[in-house]
Amino acid sequence: MRRAISLYGLTFSLPLLVWQLLFFVFPLAFLVALSFWTVKNFTMRPDFDPVNWVTMFGKPVFWQAYGTTVALAASASALASVLAFPCSYAITFKLSDSARRWAIFLMVIPFFTSYLVRVYSWQIFLSDAGIVNVILGWFGLGPYSMLNTPGATMVGYMTLSLPLVILLQLFSLVFIDRTLIEAAHNMRCGRLRTVFEVVIPSARVGLVIAALFCFILTFGDFVSPVYLGGGDPTTLSILITDTTKSGQQWPRAAVIALTMIGTLLAVAFLAVRFAYAGQAKGARK
Amino acid sequence: MQRDTLVSFEGVIKRFGGFTAVQKMDFEIKKGEFLAIMGSSGCGKTTTLRMLAGLEAPSEGTIRLSGKPINHLPTWQRDTPMVWQSLALFPFLNVRENVEFALKMRGMAKAERRQRAEQWLDRMQILEFADRNVAQLSGGQRQRVALARSLVVEPEILLLDEPLSALDAALKVRMQSVLKNLQRETGITFVYVTHSQSEAFSMADRVVIMSRGVIEQIGTPQEIYGAPRTRFVADFLGSSNIFTGKVLAASQSMVEVETPDGRLALGGGNLPIPPRQGDTATLTVLDTKTHLSVSRPTGAANIVPVRVIGEEFVGATATVYLETAKGHEIRVQKSHDELAGLPLDIGQELFVHWAPTDSHLVAEA
């Protein structure tokens, strides 16, 4: 039998409940409702018309932006994971305990400054007359145009996510049972092979979660694609601002936002399932 | 070096920073023997095993395997498979994949390694669990997987680091006979590290007893049990009564020692180097070699008057705890029949006596 809700219990759970309703459920519900409103003569009207969904899903530019955004976020996740791994591996297995604490501290420092500031400073480095091109010029190279390219967007994405990916990988690597590594070595598994045969499978959940975080952060990011990528190619976040600016199409922007939320939920679900797939091995039998 | 020597430690020392874990160690492991290295925690037994496996490098000295120095070889270039205390089975692989791992690393073809793995799974009676996750197995089954995983490469030597310590008592005894039979059938040299006297003595052909990084004694279980060489070993095994005193008289055949509990004699063939008069000497006598009587026995050499302080049943035998006038505790172990006629109430005064040939001199250090 369930106990009746007591005043005492309510006192402590109520703030959480209110917070959830106020800042998550209501906005999301409003977003869903908004996506069915209509716009006539630059004014929005509450309505229940699927026209926005039909229009957006019928636009090639929407699907183009969708494809670009997924591809960029997926590439960023892969790149960040690959760049972060040697770093987190070295911090975990090659440093002393005190050096490891310092390395973790250094990984936190990038978060001291705003992401926007860090992206602006990249402009100084990457612009045509920027620091990178000046240095390359000393060696008779360049100038290369680096700003306003997908490559620059990727630099921004790494600025945003790399420290976090390293930290998340680190926390899964430090919990690996060292005797497993010794056991692999003992069975003729060399150092590099052990990384692939034992370290990565052991840290699988953490590595996938780290990549997932990178995907989530970059998929919705607006700053890097605009200030470093120059808005071209268009990502979904850019498409949202463009849509709201052109003719007060907030309902269509809501469609894009809801599609993004749906995509992230699906990706997160699949990633977590993939992460734990190894552990379920044999359990089904 | 003898022809049947598989491993030799020659002046091997291991230091960790300022701490010396293993001090100048010289000993040999024979081909096909079951050798147990025993000692309390921190005595250097596991470090010794890890040096043999290539997981630690000796600070000084040479370790040879089949006559060749192996100091410089990393563990993945040695054939010294080890079974870990934690077993170190890979949780992300199933039972079969765990057993196949070492074969895969040797580049064996898939069909062949599957067959070899199944052979060993079958031999260890766990073939039915081949496709299970390691986490779904019981402690005993996991033990068998770990053994199969190490033995599948059919090595010359197998290193075991307290592999049974996580099992309950009944299972431990069962696994002991599995291990002993396996060693006998395969002829593989087993080096077995343990802190448990019963494990070491029930399985091993020879036992190495270590303390603080030093080998105290090497010998067959019978040799060590019957004649502990040092006071540490006698204490550690816990089955000897120990007396210390001054040597009154010493000859080739007999030594007399004045102890706080009386004048004690030992003799016979137990004196490789007779001590000198005036030396301090420690002698031991096994609790099973001591006898009890109500009245002072006539003609016996070693007689100590005692009081009963307790009695403990140990299955077929009983241990009687006694105390001398000086408060020195003495144990006597006898069958229930032998004790039947004796009054063993607490405080009862009795006499402990034993033959001089059952006493042994031990080194103090």
C-alpha cells in the first residue's frame, strides 16, 4: 500500500517539482504548442495547424542543414575522442598521482573564460592577417584563408568540447583494473595491442558517454558555426535564428528546435545502448 | 646448475625506493615440481613471483629460465602465464573469448584456437558455460576459467598468486585437489604463492618459507614440519614448542641446554654444527612428539612440570594447553584415546616429557 503524500515529504520534493515544471515541462509543452500556431501578416496566432511541420519537412534547405549539423557534430565527436584519448591515456597511466591531479586541474582552467571569448580569440589567430598566417609568412607560406571555413568551425567545436571529453575519458580510464592490463601483457599482448584489446573495451561506457557529450554540445552550438564558420554551411542553430528573423516564423523555428531535441534524445538513447551492449554479452542466453 | 633446473634466482634483490622487498635471494625451481612460496603478507613472496613473471624487474641479480637470463625480457615476451588473486578475467569477454585470448595473441587461426579452448574448458568441466559472461559464474567456476586461460597455451611453468583466497573453505579444499591433479597430469611446473600453511603443505612438493624478504627455509613439507630450521619458521608453523637457553654442554651426539623451564637435552642426528658451551640456543619440539603423564616419568631426559590451562578439540585429535612455572605456554597434541586416562581439569599438575631425538636446534635469526 502506498503511503499518502505527507506535508513533510512535499516540503522537500516540491521545489524540485516546481523547478521541473517551470523550466522544462512548460517550455517544452509551449514549444510543441507553438509549432502548430500560424503566422499571418507578421503576427502569430494560436492555432492547431500542422502546416509548419509540413512546410519545414518539405524544404530541401532544412534537410541540408540537418545533414550538415549531424555530420559536423558526428565528426567533432570522432575527432575529439581521437584527440582526447592519447591525452587522457597518458594522464591516467604515465603520470604520478600528484602530476595527475595537476593535469585534471589544468583541464578545468579553460572553463574559467567564456566560450564566446575563446571563440573570438580564435578569430585573431585564424583571420587572413591573423597570428597563424603571420607566423606562416615568416617561412614563406600562405596566407591561407582559414576563418569562415568548416575547419574553423571544427576548431571552435574542439575549444568547446575537448577539455570535457578528456576529463570524461580520464574518469573512466582511472577506474580500469590495472591487473587486467598486466594479465593481457602476461598473455603476450604488447603495449599498443593492449590499448585496443583491454583498455578501450574496459573504458567503453565512459568513452561513448564522452563522445555523446561532445555530440550534444556541438549539435546545438551556434557560436562556432557563426563566428568561425561564417554561417556557411548553415547549421540548424543558424537556421533557427534565420527563421525567426524572416517574417516572425517562430512556429517554424519551434519545429526545428523540436526536431533537434528529438534527434538528441534518439542519439543519446542509441549511444547509451551501444555503450552497455558489451556488458550484456552472454547475459541474454 | 642441475640438469632438471627450470628457474634459478641468482643473487636477486628487489628494492622499491628505499624499501628492500626481496633481499639477495638464491634458489632453484625444478622442472615439473609444485613449489609453494609461503609467508605472511609483505614478506616478498608476491614480489618474487612478479619478478619471475616479468611484471617487476629485479634491482640486482639474475633470473634464469631454462638456463637463459630473462631479466631484460618484458612479460609479453616470456612464457610465464600467471593466475591472479583477483583472477583478472576480462569482464568484456565471455568465457570462451577469455580462454582464447592468449592463443589469439599468438596469432593462432580461429578454428584451431576455438578447438584448443574447448579442450581446456572441457578438461576444467566448464564447457557448458563457454558462451556465458564471466560475471554470471560462481567463484569456483571463475577459478576454472582462469586456470584454463593460463594453461591453454600449455606452458612449461604456471605462476599462481593466492588464487584460492577468495573461495569458501569447502571449495578451497576441492580446488586444491583439482590443482594438484592438474599439476601431476600435465607435468607443468607450478609456482604457488600463498599465506596459507594448509594450502602449501597439502599441494606442494617443496615449500619456500619467506619472511621480510629473506628465504627462511626451503624443503619438502615433511622436512620443514619435522625440523624447522629457524625460530621464525617454528613460530610461523605454530606446531612446535620453543625453548631458549644457555648451552651447558655440547658434544657430537648430545647438547644440554639450561632453560628457565629446566635442563633440556637434544641429540641424535640433529646437530649438523654442534653449538659451543655458553652459546644461546633455541630448541623446538613438535606438539605431536610431546607426551603427558601424571607422575614424574623415570629415565626420561626432558621433563617439564606444567599445569593444564585449556583443551581444544581438533577433529581426531585434541590439543592440551599447558603452562610451566615460569608462565611459558606448551602445547601437546594427542589422539583422544591417548588422552583418555589423564585428568585434564584446569589447574591439574602434570609432566610433559619427550625424547632428546625429537628436539631440534633452530637458528635465532
